[in-house]
Amino acid sequence: MGGKRSYTGRLALSAVLTALSLVVLWGAQMVPWGRMGLVAVAGLMPAAAVISAGPAAGGLCWGGTSLLALILLPDKGCGLLYLLFFGLYPLVKYAAERLRRLPLELAVKLIFFNVVLTVLWVGLRSVFLWGLPQAEELRWLLYPAGNVVFLAYDFGFTKLIGFYIARVDRPMRRGRGR
């Protein structure tokens, strides 16, 4: 493939994955259960873009989906969660894992998670939990439990990425070579 065609293909893939992310985020608003799970599923699309077309395509997918979600979705909570964490995390994970030093990778990922958790906690507390005096006490449970859940999420996300590479990306690349 030439440079221009390759660029066009990456751009088209980003657009398709952006649309798919937006559809999943729209679905997250329609179900009364599993909203966070569906927002996490929407976060798989930027990871697919990073793997198949590079980090710029992943950034385009994340940015486009975030902007469109905040403009088009009636419930901005799903769009905000995607913008701050689930959509952005594939790019952070990509950058952290390029360091090729496990302790440093984990440190970068945990710092990112804790910063986002703090931003969401402060925002959620001031918006939704303003009348609960015991909400501040939950913070001491929130961070340790949140870090454990995040590490489990990262492990599962790594497994899903491996599945995507083996079952989707490699067969697509082999198909293009014919």
C-alpha cells in the first residue's frame, strides 16, 4: 500500500471505530444496568485503532468519540467517563507499555488511574454526593479497592487485546497481502 492509500485506510478505520464507539455509548444510556461495562466496551475501539492503524488513529478515535458523545448523547455521564478514562486508557496503556519496564509501566498506569479517580471522585462528590457526610469516609476504601479492580481490568484488557490481535488484526493483515 502506498502512503496516501495507507493514510486513507487508517482514517477510514478510525471513523468506523468512532461510529461504533458512539453506538455502544448510546446503548449504555439505554440500559438501566451495565452502563459502566458498556462504556468499557466502547473503550475497546480506540485500542483496536491503535493496534490496527497506530496511536494517531487511536487518538483520533478517542477524540472524535469523546467530542461527539458530549455533543450528541443526552446523558453526558457516559461520555465523560469515556473521555476521562475508558477511551483514553488504551493510549495511556500503549505509551506505558512501550517503556518495556514492568515496574515503570505499572507506575504510569496506576498514576493515571488514581488521577482520573480523584478527578471523578471530586466531580461526583460535589455534584451527586453533596448531602452525604459519610461520603468522605468512603475515599479510604475507594482508592485501595479501586486500584485492585483497575489492575484486574488492565489484565483483562491485555487478554482482550491479545484476542483481537490473534483473531481480527492478523487475519485482516493476511487478507490484505493477497
